[in-house]
Amino acid sequence: MIIKEVLIRKMSMTMKSPFSTSFGTLEVKEFLLLEVTDELGNTGWGESTAFQSPWYNEETLETNLHMIRDFLIPLVLDRKFTHPDEVNELFAPIRKNNMAKATIEGAIWDLYAKRNKLTLSEALGGTAEKIEVGISIGIQKTPEDLIEVVRKSLEEGYKRIKVKIKPGLDIDIIRALRTAFPDVPLMADANSAYTLADIDLLKQLDAFNLMMIEQPLASDDIVDHAKLQKELKTPICLDESILSLEDTRKAFELGSTKIINIKISRVGGLTEAKKIHDFCMAHGIPVWCGGMLESGIGRAHNVALTTLPNFLLPGDTSSSSRYWEEDIITPEVIAEDGYITVPKAYGIGYEPNLEAMDRYTVAKFHFKS
Ligand code: OSB
Ligand code: MG
């Protein structure tokens, strides 16, 4: 396949329920979508998960636009690929900027799958026909509000509940949740809000039978996480710290993590995500698929990846309707009783809804060979 055209759309979509973390609240999501077209007119879609500001990692929508336009598109335009794994190699000399790389790499995976009459899941080697999903709940105004949101999420059937914690909003919140829901699969995500100085506080979490604690310490740390894990019964799951297969190997060797949250964008694309999956499977580390408040295009990629066999724990891919009044794909992603049925159509398996997409598009950038 030869990439002949790339279209980038800058999107702006208002979130039905704003998402709050220790960094702030997101209400309007601006992000990039990218469409590639080959010499036969086949297309493939990718989504950039970079936010407007660099709080989750160092990338932003604008740095992604810059990287994609000025460095990545020139590498792929008019180039012939036989397999999307070649994109990962082609981008390797460019340091980091993983979300920018994943945007275009994901679109080429979709294109490849469609061109070869495969679902993206099949192209990746996935087998599951439905995937089990949980929900990630942002910081709420009061503990009562949080309990109410958890109750509703459980009613909707989500298979595990993840809540955000930060200093001052941790032990009491988790205790209140455990009292209200003694047996629910529950986990906490700290988004790097603690340091080793908080070890006594973090050890108190062991009393609540959490499935795991996600990324308690610094985003670029794997040494202190290893020290912490030695003192904690609760398994640590790394998110922000894992950018590659190499990071995974090192964290495993040090004992910094017992579970890994794989986000396609954070690791630079599906090829790297699959490598991390395979390494973890060989070493007995269960993985699950994280989320970045994606629109339907990103959600579809997450669904496909989650069909690989070592995705043993429910991920964060909730229904489109959790965040969007109207998603930009048809059908929308629907989690029913905590399961998403993997679509059977080729590629990502959901059709872009161009009419809806146009309404949320604020700028277009077109590149042709
Ligand atoms: O740490 O997993 C995270 C959202 C934005 C940035 C980081 C994270 C999250 C979530 C929500 O937890 C996942 C989702 O529902 O898409
Ligand atoms: Mg996280």
C-alpha cells in the first residue's frame, strides 16, 4: 500500500460529563483525527489522544500537529508499506512524541486491515468476540456524589470501578466506597500524585482489597515504584511510566509493577502495544487497556487491541455515550452489561459518521503526494 493522501481534522467536542483529575477539569475536548488514503482509494483512521495542555504527558494537540505535519507525514507520503509494523521502525529515529506517532500509525493499521479484508482485531492477532470493560470515574465534588456515580455505573453493568485519588482525597474516599460496595472490583488511580514520603498513607490502602493502585508515584519513575511495591500488598499498575517495550522490561526486572495499563497512544502505536502485550503475557503480567477520553475512532482502536489474549482485566473503554451526546462513528461503541461486542466489519469496524464529524471539525489540513 502506498500512502497518497493525509487529512488531519482538528475537532472540538463538548463532553457530556466533564472529567476531573488532580490536574483540573476537562469540559470541551479538542483533539485531532487523521485519515490516510492509499493509491486504491482505501482509507484508514487514527485519533490523537494528546490533550490541549501537557498535564498527562508532555504532548499537546498543537505539538502533535507540528510533529505530524512537519516530521511524520513527510516520512509516510508516497511510501510503500507492506505491513504497519514498518511504520514503528520508520518513526523510531524520532524521539518520543508517541501520541503523534500513534495517530498516523493507527490510521495505517486501519487501512491495512481494510485493504486485506480483516478486522483490526484479526490483523493484530486478537481472538475475543466480546471484551469486558470497566469505567474510570473522575474526582467528584463530594463523597456522596462519588458513591452515586459508582452506583449508577454498577447498574449499567461496568465490571470494575476505577476512581481517581490525590493527597487529601484518598483513604477516606476509598473507605467510604468500600463500606458502600464491599465486594465490587475497585481500584484507584493516582496519576503520579504521591512520593515515597507518602508510603505510610499508601500502605493504609492495603486494608481495602483494591485490585491495584495505578501510577502512585512520578510519571518518569520506576525505581521508587519498586521500593513501594516491596512494602505494599496492593499490586501496583503502571500507566504514565510505560512508554515502550524497553520500559516494560525494566519495570518488570526491577519489580516496579505487577500489572500494566496499555494505552496505544502513550506507547507510540499498536505495534509497540502488541509487543508490550506479548512480553507481559510471556512473563505472567496481566494487562488492560487504558483510555484517554477518546472519541469513537480512538475507542474503536482500543476495542480491537483488547481482543488480544493477555488483556485479562477489564479496561477503561466505556460506551461512547458516557462522554458524548453524539459520537462520530456509527454504530456508537456500546457497553452492555459490561461487555462490548467486537465489530465484524473490516478495519476498526465502525463507520466514521462524516456528517456528525463535519459539525465538530474546526479546521482541516490536507496533504497530498
Ligand atoms: O490516567 O488513565 C488515566 C483520562 C485522561 C487522562 C488519563 C487517564 C484518564 C482516565 C479516563 O482515567 C479513561 C477514560 O475513560 O477514557
Ligand atoms: Mg491512569
